[in-house]
Amino acid sequence: MHSCIWHAPISGYCEHALAIPAKKFDRALVPFLNRSEVDALLAAPDQQHWSGRRDHALMLLAVQTGLRLSELTGLLRDDVHLGTGSHVRVIGKGRKERCTPLSKATRAVMAAWLREPVLSVDQPVFPNAHGGALSAHGVHYLLTKNVATAVQSCPSLKHKRVSPHVLRHTTAMDLLQAGVEQSVIALWLGHASIETTQIYLDADLELKERMLAMTAPPGGKPGRYRPDDSLLAFLKGL
């Protein structure tokens, strides 16, 4: 006795599958520090001590250049150029070389730091106490230590987890808020694709609000605008 099996058309299965609504995921906005938080963090190290001067120079370079953790710990003295057109040279992801300019303040701090006596031959720019390379754990430790000090003058830091990547995000946000084009920020940070830089546009709600305020109709009453979900989706898709 043969059983009869009914086979539904394949197209019918496809229609049912396509009709299933996609699950929505909320993408967390990237964390970054505001100007007062950055100032408090940079003021935290005790520069009467060698480690404090190192921490200050490392954090300033990180927040101004947006270097990755591996790029900071692997930086060599020959990679720092302090003459005309001062910059740091790094080999980033995909073995891609890039040069990032230094501000006058960063250049001055780095020049002073590089005059410190070396602890070992061929030591990196930011060594540990023995002259070797700082580990990832070591960088996270020094950030945690200095954040604990900075909280005393800037309480908002108490609610933020500050990591080397947060300092990198802060660089991107500073550039964005200064009006730097998204494509330039991608080059600055060494992103493989400009689409990666989109996360900073999503994070900068303050910038979006300023844009919305600029498009207020004549005679409109100034105030804090709270767009609905459909408008935010439209702005995100631009």
C-alpha cells in the first residue's frame, strides 16, 4: 500500500517565509566622552611622576589621533615625527599604512615625553616600568586608575566605562562635530569602509537636533524638538 504525500508548491513556502516579519534589533549608540570629561581625564595623572607623564601623553595622543589600542602599544620612536608637518605613522588593519597629524598641544607633550631617559634599548614610545611594551591589560589599568581620579572633578565619568576604543570614538565625534566630512573621518581612523563611520552619525543626536533646528519653518517657536520614530528612521537612512 502506497501512501500519498501532498507536496505544496515551493513558491508557497517562499511566500510564507518572506511574510515572516524580520526581528528588530536595537543597535547601541557608540559611547564617547564630552569635552569636560576629556579635560578631567587628561588632568588626572600626577605628572610629578614618570608614570603620570606617560599616562598623560598616551591619553592625549589617543584622544587626538584616534589610534587603536594595538597601534598605541606598538608605536615606536621612529613613528613619531615632530618636525614640520608633525604626525604619527602606524600600520593599521590590513597592513595599511596611515599618517595622522598632531595638534600643537599634542606635539609639545610628545616632544617633552620623548626627552625622557629610555629604560631599555629599542623601547616603544609608551613602555611599561621595565621598558617593554605595555600590554592591553596595562593600558586598561592605567585608564581605570586615572578615571577614578578624574571622577572627583567630573562626576559624569562615574557612569562611563572608559576604554581605548571609547577614546577612539571620542576622536571621531570631535571631528564630526567640527564639521569634518565623513569620508575624511574614515581615512583619519583607518576604516576600511566609509559605512563604518556611519555609527558616529547615529550617535550624534545633538548634531541631528541642530540640523532639525536649522530647518524650522519661518515664525516657528524655538525649542527642543522631539522627532517621532518615523522621522528618526528617515534621517538615519539619509
